[in-house]
Amino acid sequence: MSRVRILHVNKFLYRRGGAEGYLLDLAALQRTAGHEVAYFGMEHPDNDQPSAGRPPAYVEFEPAPAGVPAKVARLGRMVWSTSARRGMDEAIEEFRPDVVHAHNIYHQLSPSVLHAARQRGIPIVLTMHDYKLVCPTYQFLDNGQICTACVGRTPWPAVRRACKDGSRAASTAAAVEVSLHRWFGAYDGVQVFVAPSRFLAQQVTAGGIPGDRVRVLPNFTELDVVFGAPVRRGAVVAGRLSPEKGIDTLIRAIAGLDLPPGVLLDVAGDGPERPALEALAAAEAPGRVRFHGRLGRPELQELVGEAAVCVVPSRWHENQPLAVLEAFALGVPVVATNLGGLPELVDDTTGWVVPPDDVPALRGALREALGSAVESRRRGLAARRVAELEHNPKDHLEAITELYREAGARE
């Protein structure tokens, strides 16, 4: 396909999480290949990429604002943001894209940005980074417990269960948002929905997204990294420190292992659970857990690359976490739970798969990973081969460009 003008649309324009990391890395690939790229997102003090057009004002939804008028205003923006729509119109007029590639537009931008592209006849590709289109709270969690009650049904079980932070008001707002978007066909203008995992594709098609518009395209990872460190010790976990990540289970598993001196669990990342996790580690695994906070990419790659194993102990349906792919690229095997898209990546050739919240099972996998350098290295090399064959940047770029063509992008 010849040079394409691509407008990436996402609420945040800095490396906030996996969705932002993916879109920024993809945009860099596309620029290197000769395509023209621009962004549209809301104002944010941490943005390190400019937004085309006039971005809508910065707003947060967590925690919910105080007072009825503020709550109503936030709900209005979730359902249909007039400021985002105006800004998107300006961005399209300014950049003249051949295709709009949308990512996380929920809440702060709303599907109003899709309507702007649809009215001008611009093809839209939407990469789904979570379950928002079929789950009002986007995580398949009901107060910390796995739940898919809204898939293929109305979203009102979320209200009855108050599954959004235990708040009936917040749950009602999320259910109203999903209901109105479905009622008005807010996503009808999307030609191609991209699912990084088969699990996500299955869930959204079960929830009503037409299967002939859903394509499974696994994420990619940088392969130009130093892998196969000669000496590897300890375990590492990287990501947001929040309850659904299951890091408390990992700390309890480490606490019961007879580890040689200097073999530690390294925790990279930050989040609301950090104080509780630090207290748990001090009480149950003193001297065995080291917290690093949020690290830059080079520092994180070095930390993961020196570990014998990377752990993803999630207790929710992960989609396709970049933490797994980045560990694979570094030749590090992964211990993961058997939820969501994780078993599509990790098996007994590239790591170990265990049930969620099963301390003995997790401890057994860690004992094998940390106790046998030969086995850990064997599975790590297999993981690297998977990264090279199935998650390499070149093939991903070709595949996403083909999806732009399928959506109707001009050549």
C-alpha cells in the first residue's frame, strides 16, 4: 500500500498504559515506513504528543466528581462529547486523513469522534484494548470477582450488582453510557474492529459486534533488544499495582519458597495497591521483595532481562498484555494465570500456566522456574522464538496496513 495518512485517536497522548504504548510504538513504525501520522486526544499535562485540531479539555472520571451538576456533566461527556466532536472535525480538516485508527476513546472523548469521521466518509479502524464495548466497567469484574453477566444482554446487571467500585451511581452511569451508545448505533461507522486476542474477539461477537467486522491481530513487541543474559536470578512482575493484577498472591507464593540469598521478587510499577503490597511484603516476605516504582523503558528492559522468570498473576481476564510480549522478546519465560488471552500466549513451552489466586500452584511454578536455570533458559528461548515468529513489528505493520485497505482507506 502506498503512503497513508493515519489519524490515531486516543484520550491520552502519552505512555500511560498498554493502549498508549501500543499506539505510540505503532505510529513510530508507520512513520519509519513512510506513512504520515497525526494524533487527536484530550488535553493532559503529561501529553508528550501534540493533538491535531482543538483538543477537548482535560477531565478525569476517577474519582467521580462531587455534586449532582458535576456528575451530570461528566455523564453527558461520556455519552456524547460536543467539544471532542468539534475538535475532531478540526483535526480532520487540518490533517486530511485517509483512515482514522481509534483506540481508547471511551469517557473522555466518546464515540462523537467516530461520528465526525463517518460523516466525512473516512474509514475507521478501532483497536479494542479492553472489554468496554460489552462490559460497562470494561474489565469483566464485579467488585473484584470475574463476571460476564452483561455479554449479549442489556448492561443493567451492572446496576443491580453495583459492580463499578461498589457504587450504584457509578454503575448506573456506566450502564446508561453503554445502553445509549447501542441504541444510537454509536459504533456502526467502524469498518474493522481489531482484537489482539481470540478471547476478546469471542466476547465482543457474543456481545453483538458483527463477527464479519472483527479481526484478530496479536500485538507486536520490539525485537531489537539484548536477550539471553548469561546469569539470571529472581522473578519480576511489571505493571499497574492494582487489585486485579494479583500481586498479593505472588508475594504470598514467594514467601513460602526457600530461596538462596540475593534471589528476589522485583516489582516494577505503581498504583493504588502499592502501600498495601509493601506492607504485605514486609510482614510475610521480609527482605525478599524489592519495589522499584515506575521505570523508564530502558530500565525496565534491563530489570526484566536479568530475571529468571516474569510473572503475570492476574485475577482478571487480561487481553494481551505487553508485559508478556516484552518478556518473550528478552528471552524470559512467563508464569501466567489461565484467564482471558493469557493462555493464548503462555503454555508449557514458553512458561508455566496456573489458576488465579492459587498460592500453592504459583509457588510450584516459581520453584521450578527459579530452581532450574536450564529449564528456565529452555522455555525463555522458546518464548523468544514465539516473539520473532508471531509478534514481530514488520508483520504487524503489514497486517494493520492491510486492515486499513480492507476498511476502505485510499491508496
